[in-house]
Amino acid sequence: MTTHSSQGKFSVSDPDNLSLKHRVFRYVFLSIAKITRGMTLGVRAVVLDAQNRVFLVRHTYVPGWSLPGGGVEVGETFVTSLARELEEEGNIVLEGEPQLHGIFFNIGGRRRDHVAIYVVRAFRQTAPRPGDVEIAETGFFALDALPADTTRATRQRLAEVLEGAPITPHW
């Protein structure tokens, strides 16, 4: 069951208590990706609203809150992929050109996994994004009130983009 809170977050079941169906889905999806993809490219976005709050997602198949995004599919540009992923994960529609922040080597993934990070300030959200089998929760968060389990990589990118922290080459 999906719930809505006054903070604009949506929630389904806790990812640590996944049903057998969700665990099987996660295992199959990640296993196929490892086998079928050579070099993998991903995109993620630092989406900032007018109050300088950042949009984060909590997936059902990995722990923690992270920046929205996903894999670049065959025939897609980074920006096309970013637009698709933002619509899928947050009902967010780009209304201007996103700014490339950098491309990072994902040392936690396969040895050929790279992630492009964009900063998005011109967008609209067509509707709040309810939770489902892939996305447990979404929400806009003040930078001083990020969820406790926001991922290390997400915190690093936010520090680079918003606080001028040195840019590291690794995800």
C-alpha cells in the first residue's frame, strides 16, 4: 500500500522486508544486467527545486536514498536517458538543458561502469510519484534534512555541486 506524508514523500513496503517476488525480481534483473552488458553507462541527476531542496528516490532493490537515474539504453544520448529516467522515477519533466557536473567511475559496480551526473534546475513535476515495485519512496529534501540513510555517493555529489567540495573521480 502506498502512503503520502505531509513532507511530499511516498512509501511502499520497507526494502529490508521484501517479498519473495521482489527479491526474485531484484536478483534476476541485476544478474541479467551483469551478463548482458559490457561497458555500462548510467545517468543521475541532482534535481533542485526553487527552495533548493533535492529530489531523492529510495529503490526497493538497493538500500538507501539516492539521486534519481538509471542506465543509458542503446540508441539514447545521456540527456535523452536522463529525461526518461526522471519521468519514470519522479514524474519530473525537463524544461531546460541540464548541466553536466561530471562523469564518474563506479568502483562499487562492474569494472566498466560509469555514471554521468547532471544538475537540473528547470523542470516541473506532473504529479507526486507513488511507490511501486521499483521505487519505494520519493521526495524533495532540504540539504540539512537528508534522510539518515542517504548514500555516500549521493552525499558526495551534493557536496561537490552545492558546497564546492573537490570533485572525486569515483562514484
